[in-house]
Amino acid sequence: MDNIEPKVKAERLQSGALKREATMLKSMVKDYCKRHHGGDTLCEDCREFLVYALTRLACCPFGEQKPTCLKCKIHCYRAEEKEKARQIMREEGPRMLLKHPLLTIEHLIKNTKEAPDKPRNPKAKKKDA
């Protein structure tokens, strides 16, 4: 399962806050799939979702200052994936306290903080004043 990588910018998930988010996300999806779909490996649907979610995480414009998805001002998931993420997080979130207590506590603390403003795209053209 550790060989599942985002489609782009995988190096961004190798350290810091994004690595912790990716670790938690992988664990949640793995546990969810095991409980709902059986088996020790991810089913194709859960695998596709995890690749999608890791890709979105790797492309997050906030980088290391990424807020929790609940507080984020940018909604980067498509509707179907957003609903699947909500369902997985609702079911697996409380279970993560036993499996990854430090990551879970850090996530809960981040949930109390306000998200930073949307970062400006440096490639965007400036409007004439």
C-alpha cells in the first residue's frame, strides 16, 4: 500500500505537514476499505480515490501551511470524491485516535485555527488598475 503515489509532485509528500496528512489519509482509506470491502489490499475504487486524494494534497497551493479540509477556503475535490472523503473521514476519524494519536491530535488542533487567505497564483496576470 505504501507504493501508492500521487500522479504529480510526489516529492511534496515526503516531509513535513503534507507527509503527516498523507500518512493519515492512507491509513484512513486502508482501514475504511478493509472494513467495508474486505481483504488486506485496497479495492480498485478505494485505490483510485486514494491516488486522487494524494494528488490533490500534493498540489495544495498552501503547501506546509495547509489548513484542514474542513477549514480550507479552496475546495479542490470534485463532488463525488468530496462525498467519499466526507464518508471515510466521518467513519475513520474517531478510530484514528487509537491508531495515530499524535497525528489525530495535531489535526484536531489545526481544525480550531482559521485557514490562511487563498494564496495568490504568481503566474496570474495582473489586472490593470
